[in-house]
Amino acid sequence: MKVLAIDIGAGTEDVLLYDDEKRSIENCIKMVLPSLCQVFAAKVKTATRQGNDLFVRGDTIGGGAFSYALRKHVEAGFRVSMTENAAYTVRNNLDQVKEMGIEIVQDSGPEKFEGETIVLEEVNIEKLHGLLTFFGEPFSDIDFVAIAVQDHGVFPKEMTNKRFRINKMRELLEKNPKPEAFAFMENEIPQYYPRMKSAVHASKRQLPNARVLVMDTSPDAILGCLMDPVAAIISRGKINAVLEHHTRLLNPKKMERLLRDFADGKLSDEEVFEDNGHGMFFLSKPPGFSKIEKVVVTGPNRNILAKTNLQVHFATPAGDVMMTGTIGLVEATKRRAFLDKSSILD
């Protein structure tokens, strides 16, 4: 099996070209690149300095810094027009995009436009291929493209995006309480996940013969942590509970309290949501924090946990903390490929 795994975060895009014919995973090609949302944000900032109006088309990508740059561009008095597909980058509710002062236009672009055009693409397989061709690495034999993105989903007007995301996470885990429940093959992605669907279209456009798997970035990191070897609140590979918050709102003291209360069953969904987190839920009775032997940590803000009194281990599957997500993607792909093969044999 040969898998091109791409884990796309807010700051970096982590790439692993996994090939099980290599002697070990350490011999596989891996790269840590700037996230494309940061690259496109820089383009917007340049346009703002130069006083250019913008027309944005292409794929749905991660917003983050790019969405913020677009908002500042509009506030500076310049015009921003986006196609519907590209506009889902900013918000999954297009009415909210329009309220920001961004025009939603046809793919042909706005009338009488004389500004700059930005074409969005975050699944950059052709550029990776061009780079690796120099090292004699073929892409024609890739079996799977596995991509991780965070997609909050197109949520109904009566619900916030945070509530929608946590509810959908619970629905999936009630059917299958394992991290790979968040991994979708190319023909399985729900309609309400536009960024995931865009990632599939971009992959098939560039590498049509490979199968595509798309996964949420948080569960792929959890699955990657399980390769090294245990993660908090996970028992025998099953997820017992989920707590999702924004690390930018947390300091070491607060994070430690949240984790202790979470494992002890003292934390409520309402408390997390009112604190601007996404929420939390239990699938089974929490174990109690005294039963937790070690907290396994990954992600760019992992040093927050190092400043607590918790017993912390930084996950380094295959010896690299930056490959946690991509190794989780490879593991999810292996499990899905095995299930598909088993169903064919049955």
C-alpha cells in the first residue's frame, strides 16, 4: 500500500508519503510545509497594501488567517467577491459571509472587475509531485490520498456551528466509538461538509486513479497518538468521551482543571459551551482522573500541558511529533481498506 497523507492545519501542512515496501516508516518521505491558508492570507495582505479589489474562486479551504485577512480587506474599503464554493472558506453560512460585506458571484466573476484574482487550492498534489520528481519518487502507483481537514459543516440557521459540530461528532461515535469513525471514503462524505467534499474533488482532479479518504483533523491526531501508544480518555481503542475547546482561550491552570473535571465526570456541556468551547459529551461512565496513568499530547499548543502538574507525554509516532496526524491518516486508511477488502470477500 502506498498512501499520500496530508494533514492540513491552521499553521502547517504535514505530508507523509507512506510506502509499506520501504524498510521502515522512517525511510518514507515526510515534509512540514506552511499551511496554504497562511500563504493566501499573505496574498490578501499584499492586495490590501496595494489597494486592489479581489475576486476569489477555486476550492473550499481552511479559513483562519485567510478569512481574517479578507475581513480586514473589506474594512479597509476594498471590494471582495467570491464564488459560492470559495465563500464556504470564510463561513459555512453564506448569509454570514454576505453580512461581512463580501459579494457572492458566479464562477465567471463580477462584472467590470479590474482587481486581482486569487484561486484557492489547499490540496496541492501536483506541486508535491513536481518537487519529488527530482528525487525519483513516482506518484502513479499511489493507492490512496488521505487528507485531514477541519470542517464544521453547513449548519442550520437555528443552531450555531459549534453545536452542529459537537452533535455530529456524537452521532458518529454512537455508531462507532473509534477515531476512524471520522474517516470518510470519497463517496461517503455527508453533503453538509463542503470542505471535505472540496478536498476530494481537488484530489481526484490531480490524481484521478487513487482512492481518497478524508478525515477530521482532531480524530486523526488521536489515532496517531494511539500509535505511540495510549491516549487520554481512550480505553481499548474506543472513545469514551469528547471535550473540544479552543486552546487560545486556555492557560495551563484552566486546562488542567478542565481535564481533571472531565475525567471525573464533573464537567458539563453547558459549562464548556458558555466558555466559548464547542462542548463535550460522555458515551460511557467517565473513569475518574485517578485512573488516568498518562496524558498523551499532540498539536502546536502542546507546551501548555507541559506547564501543568499532569503526567504528560508528547506523542511521537515514528519518532516525529509533527507526523501524528499523517500517521493517524495512514492507520485510518489501513483500517478502511481492510474493512472494504473483508466486505468484498464476504
